[in-house]
Amino acid sequence: MIAEPPASGLPPEPGGGRIGETQGTIGEGGLRLWLYPREVTGRFTRSRHKVAWALMILYLGLPWLHWRGDSLVRVDWYGRKVIALGHAFWVQDIPIFLPAFFSFVLLAFLGTARLGRIWCGWACPQTVFLQFLFAPIEKAIEGKSSVRKARDAGPADFAWLWRKVAKHAAFALVAAWIANSALAYFWGTRNLLYAMAHPSAENWPGLALVIAFAAVFYYVFAFFREQACILICPYARFQSVLVDEDTSVIAYDSARGERRGKGPRGSREGLGDCTDCRQCVLVCPTGIDIRMGQQLECIGCARCIDACDRTMTAWKKPVGLVRYASLRDLQGKPRSGKPWRLFAYAALALIMASASAILLARRPAVAHDLLRRGQSPYVRVGADSVLNTFTLHLRNNGSERLILMLGWDGAARGTSNWEGRSFALASGQSLDLPVDLTTPASGFIRGGADAGLVLSAPGVREEIDIRLAGPWGR
Ligand code: SF4
Ligand code: SF4
């Protein structure tokens, strides 16, 4: 049968609507249509499978890797620090990473401007876990999509029920596993294993967190699914302002495909290459028809490319009717000049990343903040002396335990009754040290005097400049 194009010239859409007027998962009366994306194989699916498993191993395995007694990467919520590769990073280090964050954002812009939603389709944890972990479990228990669809439409008999119970039990277990792995990024695997091995009454807040996390993951992967990409994902909202006519997105070559129609294999007189088999629609995890053009719901998963390539191969036609292509490619035009916008993103990202690298290289082994303590700037001690009180906040940024010596620098030695002290500071540890300095009142000029402390250890020397407060006149 040959589908007649409507009077508007737009290709016909199964739902009868137009781009932007319908949403693939909303049916009559606004009710959600449950999707049964058909299984697909092909070169992109195989590649995505490899990438997905590598990423899942990375996402779930990273907290189990240890370095010098702690997780390789851990967010220490209570200690207000991040541990990475044995080094501690504190709230005070945020300025170091701000340029790196902007660099990451710019690289995301660059990737989107060049390859559309490559992140969503290939690397986003939502897509990776849903399509390559939960979907295979669902298929193993309930069968392939056509079987599931038929069974869901039939009576709720025992065969339907036990499969549903088994599937949701398996989903709950996997969700709990992901939740524990997510929490391991905060607690560290040692604390996690300790909590698992001991009665939950000893750690009920932790148990409550695991249950809450697991419940969210279970709901998202068992029920919410593609709606997360369609309705919630903020990236989907602004990607349309980043793509242009040179961006390679997953696209249907309508010039080659239209006029679509089934038609006999031998004589496709007046028809394009699209056989209207709808395989590209049936495999789509967000329920859209790529032949309608670029849509917000498209997560760039390339399943429709594999599905269409199979059809093209079966019909002995060249593959690539649906493919990665820019608007200019589809129109047969060359790329537009030099991609200045991409160069600008790349250059700015490089500058920002370099700024972070420089700041990181200059980060001291031991960081300090000196804060005044008490309610007045100074206190008179007897007739001749002035007391300044401080709190010295120290942070060991390195991966080694340090024995530190805090003393006056050479110039100021002997002008105070404070003789310094030595103390240990473990890797990733912070310490608040009271520093009370009594100095002769005669040393102050117009209410101030400069002094300096030195923090030293083998290979470490940090100078701490201090402005002491004192009497205005001698
Ligand atoms: S249209 Fe194609 S690339 Fe986009 S979500 Fe559907 S199957 Fe994936
Ligand atoms: S899979 Fe290819 S041939 Fe089949 S309907 Fe989609 S675009 Fe047309």
C-alpha cells in the first residue's frame, strides 16, 4: 500500500498529529502510553553495548577501588571534603575547580553542537542502566517486547502474575545494588560493608537512606523510564539552542526516503527508499517517529539507525536512510565555512581547564586560614603587652601524614612569649589550632604590627602573614 502524503506536504504521522502537537507517550485523554520498544541489533547497538558495560563497571566499581587506605573517589559529606586519588579537596578549593567545571560545560556544548545528544544516547546513566541492565532483565523474565505487549493486553492470569512479581523483585534487587553503590561514593565501601554486616538498628539513618535511594531508582527504572528524558532532563531543554545546520544528529533522509510506501520489491515506481516498515518507530525507546524530523524526545540512541539499516539490507538498498547527518548533509550542501563556534568552545574549554590545572599545581600541601578569635581585636595584658588571639584552620591536602612545626618566622622570633609547637596532621585531616600571641605594646605603630608564622615539615614551608592589632599610640 502506498501512503499518500497529506495536503500540507508533511509526511503522515501514525498518530495523525504534527511535530510539537503530539507526544509519543501520551494517549487519549492524556493517559500515558506504555512503550514496548522492539529489540534491535546492529553496529551501533553493539558499540553502545560495549560502551554501556564499560560505563556501568566504572559507575558501580569506582567506589570499590582504594588508594592509600581510602576510596579512590569519595564525597565525605560530614567532613565537607572530596577525596580523590589520596588527596583531599575542601570547600575552600571550589575556586580551583570552577574553571574546570566551566570547561566541562563548554565541552558539553561542543559535543552537542557537533554531535547532538551524543551524551544522552551513549553515556547518560539513565539510558545506560535502563537499556542495558533493566531492559535485558525484563526480556529474560517476561519475554521479548511483542510477547510482553500481548501478555499485558490479556487476562491477569498466573503466567502474567508470576512474571510481573519476579521482574519487579529483580528490579528491586538491582535498584538496591545501585543505591548501595551510589551511597558508597559518600560513605566509602568499608563503612558500607560494616553497616551491612551489623544490625540495622545500629545505623537506621543509613538504612533509611539506602531504602530511599533504592526506591527512587526502582521507580525510575521500573515505571518512569523514558519520561525522565522527555519531561525532566534539563539538558534536553537547552540542546535545541546548541545545534545548528552543521550539527550531526540522527536524521531521516527524507529526500531519499520519500515518497514512502510498502510497494512490491521489484517495482517501486514513484516511491522512495522508505518502505514504511515502521521498524524505526517500533524500536524507539521514547516512542517517536524519526521521519517527522528532529524532536525533543529523541535521545540520540541510534536504535532507529540499526533498525532501518536492517530493512535497507533486506531490501538490498544502501544503508543510511536514517543516519548521523547534519541538515546541510541532508540538503546535499557542503559544511558552512569554518566552524568558529566550535573553535571558540574548544579554545575557551582549554583555557578554563588550563586555569584549573595551574591553580591545582599551585595548591599548597598544607592550606591555612587565620581567623580572629574573641570579641575585641586585642587585649591589654598588664602595662606593656598586647594579646591577639586567632584560630588557625589547617588542612592537609596531601596524601602523607605530616609532623608540622608552627613557629615565628626569623624576623619576629623573640618578640613574643609564644614559642610555637609541633603537631601531627594526617592526610585529608583538618585542624583548628588556637594561636594566642602576646607581643610588646611598644611594637605597634598606629594600631598595627606585622608578624609572620612559619609552618614547616620536611618538604613543606608555608608562611603565614599576620597583621596584629594593638594600641594606636606608643
Ligand atoms: S528517534 Fe532514533 S535515536 Fe531518537 S530516541 Fe528514537 S530510536 Fe533513539
Ligand atoms: S525503518 Fe527505514 S524503511 Fe522502515 S519506516 Fe523507518 S525509515 Fe522507513
